[in-house]
Amino acid sequence: MTLEETKDPSAGPDDYLRRRALRRGSAGWLLLTGLGVGYVVSGDFSGWNIGLAKGGFGGLAVATLLMGVMYACLVFALAELSAILPAAGGGYGFARRALGPWGGFLTGTAILIEYVLAPAAISIFIGDYVESLGLFGLESGWPVQLACFALFIGIHLWGVGEALRFSLVVTAIAVAALLIFAVGALTDFRAGGLDDIPVDPGAFGSGSWLPFGVLGIWAAFPFAMWFFLGVEGVPLAAEEAKDPVRSMPRALSLSMLVLALLAVLTFFAATGARGSAALADAGNPLVVALQGDGAPTALSRFVNYAGLAGLVASFFSLIYAGSRQLFALSRAGYLPRFLSLTSRRKSPYLGLLIPGAIGFGLAAGTGDGARMLNIAVFGATISYALMALSHIVLRRREPGLPRPYRTPGGTLTSSVALVLALSALVATFLVDRDAAVIALIVYGVALAYFTFYSRHRLVASAPEEEFAALAAAEAELARD
């Protein structure tokens, strides 16, 4: 394999990277924590409740616990890896060091699938929300989808500091609304409604708490992930962070703590207020939990509008994550290099505009947000398994590598994340086999591009490639 510095004859390696520079020092631990929570917070407002239809209250509760453990273990592993390699590549950079170019590309592509498809899906949900609330007199969602991509990509183009501050404010509104919802819903809590879904007597291990049997726990995995899906994207902000070696582990840990608390409060408050059966197929479960079939209340209206804020927070944050993953893969030559060019304000403008155009086209053309989210979940689970494996490999292959932060439990922690991620990957086939197949086809096309073209044109001076090359040189010297 040949590593090329650049194809541009007028630019050397230094100029190549200068034209692809992000604004460093723009985000402290608070903005990074807001980013981590913002990625995920929309999942508390809807989506998770579909897991009740797959596993019942008990099945979804166990699935949420297991997926919470998976994300916690993964976050601890990523905290260590991000302190070792604080670059915009995130998971791709970690896997590149541990698993080589093939592992790096497979991980980066899986992350990119997640962060391109998820915003497209959420834009559909935002359009549906606006339409259902009767805002602006709209009877179709596509103008809202277009406005979302245009407005929020515009803010990202303005600058990363401005973008992350906007994200923090909207995320804070959504989190406050969830806490207010929990207080209101818990006043109507009744334990008898938790297990009110009819039992399937033919399901193995079925009962009132597991109405669809033991298999229902597994089928609920993808929906339990909605409480945490996206938090792993915090390391993608490493090159724009203040003191990333310290701020990344702190932001990852705090994000996970906040999300775990919100998951427990939302899950128990909603199901306890109205019962599991009433929420299993609700498009807006928190509003249903507060008002049921009755007239809207002041609190339910507030939560309804706050749900829109949660969707905006996740949409906005996921656009950021997708652009940085695309930027890093492009800068290193895995994807066309022009996609990593940055503007005068140090924003990867093509890395924002092109995925945005693709996302809007998918949203307006299909209108199938659930299918796109399932494809995103499939990509996410692949990346989780590869990132956890990267932690294990680096711990064993390079035990002397400086580690400013060390994962509690070491490789045992990342091994738990690996096993649970593989289990969640298989569970996606139980929920939506077509989505899994579509994701595999996209994965296959990207892999063919890498196999026959881009792997011969990687850029050695890109931070992730340089880091891996240094490791190879050190290993060679050690053998001599």
C-alpha cells in the first residue's frame, strides 16, 4: 500500500493540512458534555417506547439496563482512547491504530452511516411535529425538513463555537422539560399499569413482566439504545476541544451519567403514569402519559413543544458529528479529499453541505424516518464492536503506550461492550431485516471503493495516519 502526501502539485504536506484545519480550543468540557447529551436527548421523547411492543415493561427494562451497561463500558474505553489520540477521526482513528487501514475504514464508514442517516430521520420527525402542532399552517413536512438543513447547517458554517453554544442552549431546554415531565408524571404513578400488556402464552419464559418471553428482551435492544444512541460521538470534537486529554474523559463520563438518569426517570415516569400498553405504539409517548385520551393540559402542551426542542438538539448535534467524521476520513484520503477542505472560519463546508443535501433528499424522498433510524442503529452497533475491539487490541499490543486516562476495569470493561454490541447488532435483524440489508449494501459499496481505489491513495501526514505510522516505526525499531 502506498501512502501519498497529496495529489495537489502546488501544495506540500503542510499546505495540504493548513487548508484542512479546524478551529482548535473552541470547546471546553461543558460544551462537550452538552454535545454528548444533545446527540441523544430526542430519544427520550419518543422511539424508546416501541420497545414495549417488543418486550413489554420487563423486557424493555432489562434491555435498557444491558444497553446502558454497554454504553457505559464503551464510554470508559473511548475516554481512554480519546486521551491517547485526540483527533477529529474519533472511532476511525482509534481503529486505524489498533486494526490497521481496513479496520479504520470499516469503523469510520459505520459511524458515517449512523451520522448521515440519523439527522435525515430526525428531520422527518421534526416536520411531523410541526405539522401536528399546527405551526405555520403547514400541511406537509418537507418545507420544515429543508428549513432545518438550511438553517442549522448555516449555523455550523458560521463557526464551531457558535454551533456548540447553540446546541448547549437547546439541549438544556430539552433536559429541563424532561425533568419537569418526570415530576408531573410521577404524581400519577401506579405500579399496576407497568405490566398491563397481554401475555403471549406461546413465548418461552413469558409472564406478566415478560409478555413476549425472553426473546422479547433481545428484540427490545435497538429501542433501548435510543436512550443513549450517539453519545459515543463526543471524541469527534477532539481537535476543536480545549485540553482534550482532560476534557474528553470528563465530558464523556458526565454525558453518560446525565443520559442514564434521564433514561430511568423518563422510562418509569411515563409507563407508571399511563401504563405500558397505552405507550407501546404512541408516536408521542410523553404527551400520552400526561393526558391519555383526555384534553391537552398546560403540562402536556409544554412537553409537546419541548419535544420539538429535543429533536432540534439531536438533529443539530448529529450534523456536527457526521461532518467531522466525513472530514477526518476525507483528510486521510479514505474518501475524496476535497470533502475535507475548510473555510476561513475553519468549518468543513463541503463535509456539511454534501451530507446535508443527501439527508434532505432521503428525508423528502422517502419520508420513512423509522427505517432510516434502524439503518443508523445497524451502523452504530458495528462501530461499537470495532471500537471496543480496538481498545482491547491496543491494551494488549501496546501496554506501554502513555495513557493519561485509563479505563476502569481495563479490557474486561471493553470486552463487555464488545459482547453486548454484537448482541445488539444481531437484534437489529429481529426488528427490521430490510434496514439491516440496506445498511450492508451501502457498506459493501463503500468497501469496494476503498478496496479498488482509496486505499492506494491515503495521506500519510493526516494525524490518524501519522499516529499509526509512528506506532509501526516504533514496533520495527523494537524488533531490531
